[in-house]
Amino acid sequence: MSWIFLEADDVWCFRDNTPKLVGGSTVMHSLFPPTPSTIQGVVRSLILGESDVDWAAYRQQSTAAAQQLGTLIGHPASNEQEATLGQFSMAGPFLARREVDEIMIYAPMPNDVKRNKEQMEQLFTMQPSRAHHFDSNWPAEALSPLWLNAEESESLDGEQWLSGRNLRAYLQSNAFGKLDASVLYARESRLGIEIDYTVRNAAERMLYQTEFIRPSPGVGLLIWVANAIASAISDQGTLRIGGEGRNAYYCTVPDTEVIYPTRFSSQQSTSQPSPSRLKLVLLTPAFFDGGWQPKAGDVGWSELLGASVSLVSASIGHPQRAGGWDIAARNGRGWHKPIVSYVPAGSVYYFETTEAVEPDRFHSITQTPTEQPLPLDALGYGQFALGTWEWL
Amino acid sequence: MVDEVQQEFLLFSIGPVQSYIGAARRTQDLWLGSQLLSNLAEVGVSRANELGTVIYPVQVDGRWPQSVPNRFVVSVNNGSGASVAKTVTEAIQMAWGLAAAKVQSYFGQLAPENSWSLDWHKQVTNWLEFYWIVWPRQGDYGNAYRQASLALDARKQMRHIPMVAEPGETCSLCGMRKALHGRQNGTRAVAQFWAGVREQPRVTGAELRQNEQLCAICTIKRFAGRSQTYIGRNLLQPTERFPSTSSVAAAGFKAKLLAAWTETGSSVLAHLDAIQGWGPGAPYSEPELSPFLDKLVGEKEGGKRLLKFDGDFFYPESFAEGHLEELLGRVPTIEDVQRSRRAADSLRRLYKQAEQAQIAPPSPYLSILAMDGDRMGRALGQSRSLTQHQQISNALAHFAEEDVPHIVQHEFTGRVIYAGGDDVLALLPIEHALPASNALRLRFSQRMAAAELPHLTASSGLAFGHRTFPLGATMIAARRAEGEAKSGLGRNALAIELIRRSGATDRIGTKWHYTGLENETLDVMDELFDYLLKGALSGKVAYDLEREAVALQGIPSAQEDEIRRLLTRHWQEKPLDTYKLQVVGMATKLAALAQPGRIGIRRLAGWLLLLRFLGRGERE
């Protein structure tokens, strides 16, 4: 198993879906971490760039070398063929930080965590409650509310993260601490102005602000890739990433150096504990054809998790809408990727099950919209951590 | 009479709110987005009131507030809560469906080739979110309401996520849905589709700007006013005369011109003559709706005319050749270019005459105020009965319906976007931002004290942004500042974000009042601002203090002496001995605020920089 760790040379920019306003001032925000779609393009482009294959031949799959590469990382759609991923498979990107001899994963704060309104450092985790039953327009049958017995709690504000160790503590229902995003990265607004190329001067009033991300020293993006993919990448190097093609250093990292939450953090092994009340926390965004969950409900979940499960409750963050631009689409002319509403990382689902749930370490639970040509589960979406929960 | 033993709470919430209102490029977008949601909520509370007793909001003088909050509380007969909720949901959905259909019909006249209808239907159908819960009203009233609130929070944990996967060009206003288009959905085809809409004679620049292409939801926001669309009983108002960002920014300038009409009137009218009939907003058919300015107009000859011109025409850069198309809403001609020079000249003369009346040119910045009551949930959770709950709702309703518009629009030159309960969103020229926010929070506390809640306070966020800066981004900054006032400053506070055109953002804040201090913070800042504005004190004192603040932070005992030294050094009025008392007094007050546990010396330096900015207005 191989990981790739990306670190910024300076700053990065990953535009979110905020529209660039036409005429006059614009503010463009950065999404951080970037979407898996962005990173899969980076990794596949890296492999393509390090090969000797001509890019046009690759797009057309017109030479033997191009076809061989296509078998490995897939290829874009053309008149003759549909887009494929070949053997490409990744998980992430995950925010991560070098900490002495290891690289620690950081997970976004789970959505079911609240804080004390008065003592804001005190954190609570909501729990499903059977005692609190009330009529509501529940989005599905047989759901239980999440509840807190603590007085005066409120949602956390700003961007908060959990280190891999604190994530483990959270999943085990132990005390855990949070880390403010400002420790891991800073958001910098930079002013730019449009150029009027007819006069080769600044266009009047066409100011724009772009938000860049400056990761703190040692902070970067960690991506897991399948072995076949890792073999095609040099041990280290530089690449371009995100808006303005900013520079990044990359290196491959052995699995032994990565602190990544195991499937069942309550135990050292990956076998499932009993009784089977499983809490699933998304580590990367996921798409479901029912919006917040699979349209088929428990049947859908069971299919995704490979075992019969019943959803008991959930805590869902604000939808993350992402689209983007497919540069290889329409024979290289490019085309919009569909705007998709994802369930964001940090969303939590609570299940009960009587069967063993033993997904592979990087098993994904995302579905793929029909408008999307490539399967999202191979692109890093739907990664999750598993823990346990108790009734309130 | 409500039988309290056999009643249950219905808590009902409609969304999306922030993302919808925040998808705003212009003030009109903010206003109509807020109005649309409020009217949908009114449909809901009206229907609920037929089936139960609405506890919050309450009616004022027999009618629902102008801004009905998106979350309301109803008392219903035991066992009927779910069916009431479903009836209310259906009523709102029907109202929304009718409104959307009306705008669709109107838009169909602008874009007759209706292959966009399917996308319209999908986007409109998926848009509204409803969350409701039913909770028994048993035992202690306050505790039952608290539990009901927790139940609604629990329900909202399972947030609605629209099943959206839309390929194609994105809406240029919200970025969340694809833009409507004709048969073809290529980039050029979509642009041509919207160019065709824009060219329709009925479509104004206010409704659709160059290169804009909208989804169904944003199209409704833009065209609902023009299309005579009702939501429930309420006609959505045409938005042309809601002041633009430039008009909000220039409102303070207009007020000063009117106050000094004897000195400025002739040059004002000369400038208006120079731009008369030139483009949209020069003039509008109706004057700007501003009770404050109306009062100043009084009987002044030509004063009313000033209120009919958009604020854009009072900024010299508007007449630059590259901006004329945006100003006029059409491709400028040679005559327009020549006229722009005459307009620039007349504006220069107006500025000069204004300067002689000690009126500075208008600031290009405006402010957005977001205010929210502190610990309202806890206060409502301590209600002893439905009657007391309604009393609180009544106090909130009067605050929102009477106090907020009066303060923002009569005592100052602002405009209320939304005032529902303890939640306020308003636009203000920068010179009125601080006093208006202070007046609002004082009045809020007074209202609550009169409702037997003597210790309730409010926190406010202010964002200052350039008039051409994306309004949605300024609003986000205002909300962020409001959050900082609550969590960063511990409530009963004001936080400010100043988004400079240069790109830097300054953030400062203060408690409204610090224990142990004789003076309220803004009173001290007001006095200091007065000195800066009158030229008694040089604004350079702010830079000197900023430079020294890091070092002074470590020596609180030296701060007062150093502040006094800086004030003395930068005091402009002579002889200094005459003003010694003022200087010493101000130094003492500022030093008190600078102490740890209060504003702190570094943040105090930030305040001085802000006051300097407010006084100079960062003229372009």
C-alpha cells in the first residue's frame, strides 16, 4: 500500500463553486482540502507526465504505449470510446501533517460534536436516543433523534479538525480535543486585477480577490493509491496543482509511517466488535442517489457496506456542491463536470447490525451519479472511519 | 381559550435561508430574497394560525410582521401537530408553486423557446426545505419549550441534501445550480440564450446584467417583482427603487448636502441637470425611499430631486469611459463620452462647493449590520407560561416592526433588509454604522427589560465593504463578525470586519460596555471620532499607536502615559494648554479600554485605524 504526500512550495488555490461575477469585483474562495476529483486529475496527470506518451496520442489511445498507459490510469472519452479509469484507484485527499517520524491524518470535526456555550473548549458528542420520541417529518422511517443531555450546547464555528489520535478517541467515545484550522493552514486573500490585452494595461475596476491556502510547515495532502499506480510514480518530485498551477513537492510514503484510523478503532484488530452499533464518519465527501443517503435506504446501505444494516440516526453537514471543468472532455475542447451535491466529510451515520461488517481498509461507500462518467468510489470519495455508539 | 393541558408545541422551520439570501450581487437581490422567504413564512404562520395559536411570531396591530421569521412556534391541540404541520407545508409549497409558475409564465414571454422548462421544474421543486417537530406541552412550560427546541435541532441534524447532479453552465449568481438555457447547452449557446433575454425591451439592467446567466431560483429572485407575483396575499415589490450599494454608500453624503442646502443646493442642481435623463437612475421615476432624507428635504427647492438619482452618479469614476456601459445600461455613444466629461466637471464643482461647507466627498464604502439577541433560547426556555412566551414574542415583534425601521431608516439613512424577532440585517452608510448599531442594541435591551427580561443583550457584526465589492461576500463577513461578537468576544459585543479595497481585511471588536468603566465603549470612540473629523486630532496618531502597540502590550502601566504623549503630539488645535483637559481625559478613557481583559492595546490601535478610515472614507 502506498501513500503520496503533497506539500506546498508556497500557497495553493482550489476554487470552490462560487461563481466568478461577471464585470466588477469578484471574490473567489478556496475549498480545502480540495475535492477528490481535483486530486485524481493531479495524480493521473503526474503519471502521464512522467511517461513518454504523447498527450494527444493518450487522449486518442492511438499508440500501443498510450493504450498501455490507458490500461493503467484509464483515458478520457473520445468519439470511439468512453472514459475509463483503468486500474486507477485512490482514497483521499486527507489533510495530514508530518509529526516527527510519522504522518498524521487529520479529519474534519464530525458533525455530531457540540461545545459548551459558556466553556467553549468543552466538547460533547450527541447520541441517538430512544427516550426522546416525537413526531416529525423524518426523512426516512424508524429514525431516532440525536440528543445531548448537556445544557447550553451549540455547534462549533469555524473550521475545526481532529488528529488521527483524537479521531480514534472520538470513535471510542472517549474524551478528545480539537484543533483549530489556523494551526494547520491559513487562508490568504490576494488581490488581482484583470488585464485589458487590447491596451496591455490593467482593466479598470476589474479587481478580484482570490483566496489562497498556505499550509503550515509539515502540513499537506495525503493520498492513498493502489500499488500499480504507486509503481508508476517516482519516489519524489514536484508537480503543479490547483488554480494557477501552483507548485507542490510530492513523495511516496510507506504505510508504516502513516497514522490512519483503522476500521474499528475500539480494537487493535480490524474485526468487528459486538454488540453491533456502528458509527460511520465520512472522511471524504460522498454522493448518494437519495441526497443524504442511498435512495434504497437500508437496502442501499447494506449493499454499500456489504452486510445487512439498519440506519438509526444521522448528523449531516451542509451539502458540498462541486462541479469543475473536464479539460479532456469533448475531444479536448473541455466541458463542465456536472454540479453535484455531496454529503460533506464530517457527516455521521449511526447503524445497527446483526452481521459482521468488514469492509476493506479503503472501501468506499459513495454512489456515482448517472451523469458522472467515472466511478466516484475509485476517485477517493466516500472514505470513512468506523466506531461504535451507545444509546443515550 | 387555550387548554394548556391538552396542547402540544409545533416548531416549524423553512429553508434554505442563508445560502439563498447570500446569493446576492446587488442590494435588490438581498431585499427580494429576504422578502420572498418572509412571505412564504407568512403563508405558513397564517395557515397555522387558523389551526392553532401561533406563539411566535405574533401579530402587531392585527397583521404579521414585515419580516416573518423562517422559524415559528405554534400551540395546537394534542395529537394534531403532525397534520397541522403537513397542512402548513402544503400551503407554503402551493404558494411557492404558484409564485414560481407566475414568474415562469412571465419569463416564457422573454424566452419563448421553452426547452428550459424541464430544468425550471426540477430546480423549483427541489428547492424548499422543511423541518418540523411536535412536542407535548406538559409540566413546566419553559422546560417543555426547551425540550421542543432541542427536538427541532435534532431533526435538523438530518439535513436535506438535494439530489442534484446538473451538467452544464453554472448559474452566475448562486453557483449552485445550472443556468437555464435553450435547446443547446454549449457555452456559446447559453450565452446567446441569455443575451436574447437581456435584449428584450422589458428587461432592465437592474434585472439582468451583462453576461449574467441564471438558474430558475435566481431568475425568480430577479423577475418576481416585475412579473406582479404574489406570495400569499403579498405582492413582491418591484426592486428598482431599493437603493443600490452606491446609493447606500452615498446616503450620508446626500444627507449632508441637504443639511447644508443653502451652500450646496445650486451645485447639486447643476450636477443633476448635467446628468438628467442620461441613463437608468438619472433619474428614477420615484425618489429613494428614505424617511431620514425625506425629513431633510422638507421644503427645499429641488431637494426631492436629489433623492431620485442613483448614488452611482456621485462618484467620479462612474464617468470614466470604461464604465459608461455599466452606468448607462447600453453601449455608450460619442455623445455619451462627451457628456461624461461634463458630468465629471459638474461633480468636481459640487465636491468643491461641498468642501467649503466642510462636507467630504462620499465614501465608496457601505456597511452591513447583522444583529442577534444573546441567549434568547435560554430566555424563552425560562418562560413560565404560554402567556409569558407571547409577551416576549410581542416585545420582539414591536422591536422588529417599530424600533428597527425607526432607528435604521428614520434616525439614520439606512435600509432594513430583514428584521424578524431579535434578528436584524440592515444596510447603512459607514458614517451611521456605529451609532445605529449602538442604538439598536440599546433599544433591544430596553424592550426586553420592559418584557421582564432585564438582562438580555444583543451582539452585532458590522462589515464594511466597497460599493463594488460582491455584496454576498460582505454579508458573509457581517455574519462572521456577528459570530465573532458572540463566541470570540463573549456576547454583548460588537465585532467589525473592514474589507479594504486593497484586499486586506481588518478585524476589531469590543464589548458594548466593560465592567468598572464609567463610559460605554462607543461613546468614547464617538468622542474620539469627533476630534478626528473636526481635525482637532491628526489621524496619524492611529499609525503611531499601531506601531507601538506590540511593545506597549507588555507594559500596561506605561500605556496611559504613552497614549497621552501621542495624543498631545498629534493634537492640531492650538494653544495646546486650552485643550489639555480633553487630551488628558481622552487618554485616560483610551488607556482604560486598552487594559488586558478589555479591548487591549493592539485592538485599540485597530479601532483608531478604523475611526481614521471612517473619517477619511478611503476615497478612491
